[in-house]
Amino acid sequence: MNYFLQASELPYELPDFEAVHKALEDGTIIPAFQTAIDDHAAEIAAIADSPDDPTWENTFEALEESGEMLDRVLAIVFNFSGSLATQNIQEIEAKISPVLAAHTSDMLLNEKLWQKIQAVPAAEEGSEEAALQKYWTRRFVRGGANLSAEERQTLREIDSQLAELTTTFGTVLQQATSENAVLLTDADEVAGLSESEKAYFAAEAEEQGKQGWLIRLGLPSVQPVIESLDNPEARRKVHEASLRRAKGATHETLLKIAQLRARRANLLGYETHADFVAEVETAGSRQAVEDLLSQLTPAAVANAWGEYKRAADKRAVSAKDHESELTGADWPYWAGQLRAEELRVDEAELKKYFPLDSVLEAGAFYAAERLYGIKVTRREDLKGYHPDVKVWEVSEGETGEGIGLLLTDMFARPTKRGGAWMSSFVDQNNLKGQAPVVVNVMNIAKPAEGEQALLTIDEVTTVFHEFGHALHGLLSDVRYPSLSGTSVPRDFVEFPSQINENWALEPEILAHYARHVETGEALPPELVAAVRAQSKWGQGFATTEYLAACWVDLAWHTLSSDDAEKITDVEEFEANALQQAGVDMEGRIAPRYRSAYFNHIFAGGYSAGYWSYLWAEVLDADGFQAFIDTGAARGEGDDEGTQNSEPLDLGDVRAAGDRFRRMILSRGATIDYEDAFWMFRGQQKSVQPLLRRRGLDGA
């Protein structure tokens, strides 16, 4: 039987992963996909060819109800392609991507369907129906519905090629990232690592049949491990392996992607792909994006130069090789040494206060329970797609009414791409009565049997960040699937997740989860102060490497089709872009992602939109003040309206939590985003709170 023919009978339509794996192994998922495509095509044809006059029900609701089987197949393939990317999955994705792209083009270029959509009377302004009508109308226009027959054929060909190329980029990058893992064979090379870290890297090497310590690469340019490695040569090996990853292997592919995106934008009437993307973001225009980046770049670079000099000075009094230039491989290490000295933080000891289970359950889950009145409970009876995956049920705290399921997949493995993300297997919608099934994925080093994973502060923040995305999906309460949860602009989707990061260091939350893994003691006050001080430490470096990646992204996607065709040297183009933006710092900082391994923009959904994290942080830094203003125990803040050091009373901010859930988290894409922010915050957004938060306001 075809497993995908009908919805899963498990609670909340959680996929039966045992049956799914069988379908992957025996190859039946490919014919299932083709059946799903054929069924959806028949449903679309029925809507377009109906002899009845177009109505809301037989057009828009029919579109929303169509493609259920296709959704089930794609949820498996696209989730597994990131978190369980075996060779089999990669081959399946490569086969279905161009077919899916062609199918989508056929739908969006169906003239009869387009006429039906245009003929449905306008819905009431401000209603969910109006939001859906705008969504489908805009999707068809941006999909080429108004093009000539010849232009539509060209668009079909471009979309098909892009589907193949972006899949290829992701596959090649994952392989290159895995192949560039660094094997350290001398004990001196791993000096500075904790015993548990050495044990983990040794186990990684043993799994590959090698002796030594195998350092697998994450997606960013700077690998966190170099901050701990005392050996300069070991740091150089890891850093250079990271920067040369996929060099040459992805260049031809990304050039073609940039060229095709430029052609596509021009064909649809846009000056560049960046203009095409910005139009549907809350930013509204490429100029608004460039203005924001330009506001922050000088301050970030100025602070980065100051941090560089301080790190170099630290090395000068601590190392024998201080005559040479401080390199990108050494900067994070010496900055870390300086931070440990000034803040008196032993990073290895600090991690013992952040065991993963406690951070997740007593931290992220507890904060959400206090803020939004929900409860998160482990479902031992439900299984994930991998032994490491845990399943949790989310319900209303007062009534016990079920909300949905959360899957957590926290540990790194060779078949998982780097980074952290949230995705879904089922999107909430009231039209078909479906509750959400979402997943949080991270790449934490798996501990030895019987031990707990201990997190860095960055990893703690990421747990809260990704759970913020999960809350956006779980607490959605809309009628239509296309408007559900995180189906919002890229520069708004990060707003709830970044708001959620704030709770990681709130005193009441921190005291609840930050407890020593061996003794159970709470994090001492002096370490609490040091942890909070760390939030502004190194922000010149962090902001500059992020801005550099933003400028690289925009450089590729502000090319006209003619100019894109002329680019032949990827590294030269990137270097020129960084210099023109003023973020190259004479090569001392690499962009957070170089073009060759910039998965977000060449294989993910962030093309011409990597800046969206920053836009959302502007909303977050300003918007979190609404919680502060509600927390009576906090007081009224300082003269500039920034938060003071008094703890928030979560009993007091529950009202703000309910308001945030009602106005933001539950509304998906049914809202006017600027109006929603204004109503929640009580005023329009400002960039000043972000500058203060990052310590850049005095630069």
C-alpha cells in the first residue's frame, strides 16, 4: 500500500516514521510523489475548468484544500534532506525538485485559474480572507501570470533550472563540509579542549576508522572550536579547512544561480532579484535594507577594529609569536582569552551549568509555560524519525486541551546539515482541522553514553531562538494553511524567535534552569553577572562578520542579468563587494558565510534576504521593551528607555505574553506586520535599542 495516500492515524497526524523509512528503502516514495503530483494537477484543473461562476469556496478554499498528499510527501523529503540526508534522500530530492518546480510553474501560469482568481469579489479589508486573496494574487503575479506565452515558457525553464541548481549546491556543500573535517593526530594539537570534548572528537575519528581527533565543520566561517585550541597550528588547520570548503566545487553552480535569478527578476519587471525579494518583506524595498545596513556598518567596523587591537595586545603579552600579524584563525582564541580574564569566566566550568535537558525543559519550556500558559510534556509512546529525536505534546496549561506536537533533534550527525532550524511536518489550519507538528533541529556534540550534553552560552541562546520559531508554528490559530505559523516574510519570521532569546538570561528563568550538572547548585551571582556581560562582548566582530555576509548576499542579487553574465571569478567578486561595503577589514574578518558555502542564499530560502535576521532584531530589541514595561518589578528603566538590571516578574508580564500570543504568534500571515508591531509595542520601531544592545551606540 502507498503509505502517503491518506493522513497518518497517529496523534496529530504525526508521520508513522517506521512506514516512512520503509517507503524510502523500497523506493515507493517516488511513485507516491508522482501520484501526488498527478492528483494535485487534477484538483487544479477541476478548479480552473469548473463551469460555475468563481466563488470564494470553489476557488480560494478549493486551492487551500488541494494537494494534501503532495504536502505529506514533501514534508518528509524536505525535512529529511536537512536532518537525515542519506545518499538515498539526496537522490530522491534531486529527482523530485525539477518535477515539483515544473508542476508549480504549470499551476501559476494556468490562464484559466488566474482568470478565476481575479474574478472572485474582493474580501473585506483586514480579514483573513483578504490576506489569503492577497497571498494568491501576489503569488500568481510573481509567478508570471501576466507574462506573454513566450515569456511564460522562459520562466518555466528558469524555474526548473533553479530547482536543480539549488539542490545541487546544497548536496555538494554538504559533501564538501563533511570531507573537509580536520583530523588532529598529536595530543599537543588538542590542548585547551576539555576532556569531554576530546572524547567526543576521538569518538568521531574512531567512527571513521581513524586515530586522533576529528573536528567536523559547522556552516559558519569561524568554527567555535578554534576559540579553545591552544595550539596555533591546530587553529590554522581548522580555520583554513573551513574557509576553503567547497572552493571551486560550488562556484560554477552559484554563478548560474545568480545569473538565472537576475534573468528571472528582469523578466518579471524588477531591476534585480533583491528588488523582487524585498517587495514582499516588511522592509518593502531594497533601499530600506541598504539604509539599515549602512546605518550599522561604520559602528560595527569601528568596534571590530578596537576589539582586534585588544586581542592583538593580549597576545603580545602572552605568546612568543606576537611579532606576526594576528590572523583570522587566532583572533577568536585571543579574544576568548581576554574575555575569560576580564569577566573571570572559565568557559569549561560555565558549561557545567547548562546541561541540555535542563536548558530545554527547565528553561525554554518553563518560560513559555509562564508567558503563554501552555504545558510541554514528553510523549514516550511516540517515535521520531531517528533514535535521537524526542517527541513532546504541547497543550493548554489550564484546560489540558492539545495544541500540537514538538519534535526535538538536537545532536550532530554526518547526515545532518550544519546549523539550527525549525520546520514542520504538519501546518496548523482550521480549514482542514489540522494541528501543528513542528521540529527543532540543532547540531550539538553528542555526549558519551550516560553523560549530558553541556552547552555554551551561544548554544543556550540558540535553543531559545529555535523554540521561539516552534512557538510561532505551534500557537498559530488561522483558517488557511498558506497563512499558517511561520509563513510570513523572512524579516518578520525571525522576530518571535529573537524575542524568545531574551528569556534565556532573564534572572527568574536563568535561576530555574542554570544548575550545575553534578551538584545541582544554581549559577553563582558572579557568573550570572559575567554571563549577562557577555551579551555585549565581541559584538564588533560578530556584527561585522554578519554584515559582511549580508553585503555579499546583496552583491550577488543586485546584479542585472547582463552584469551577472560577466562574472567569472567568484572570489574576486566577493572581495570587491566586501571592500566596497567597507567590511573587508584588510582580510582580518571573513564573512560569516563565504559565497562558496553560503547555504542560506544558494540552497536555502534566504536569497537576497540574509539581512532579515537584522531587521527582525531591530523589531526584537525595541519590541521586548513592551514586556519590560509590563513587568512591574523591573521599574521604568533608565532615561533612554532601555532595560535596567532589575529582574522581570513573570507573573506581571503574563499579560504581555498573552498579548504577544494573540497579536503576533497566533496570527501567522493574516496581519499587517507594521500595524501588529505598533499595536503590541505601542509605537513604531527604532534602531537605537539595537545599537545599545550590541554596544555600538557609542562607536
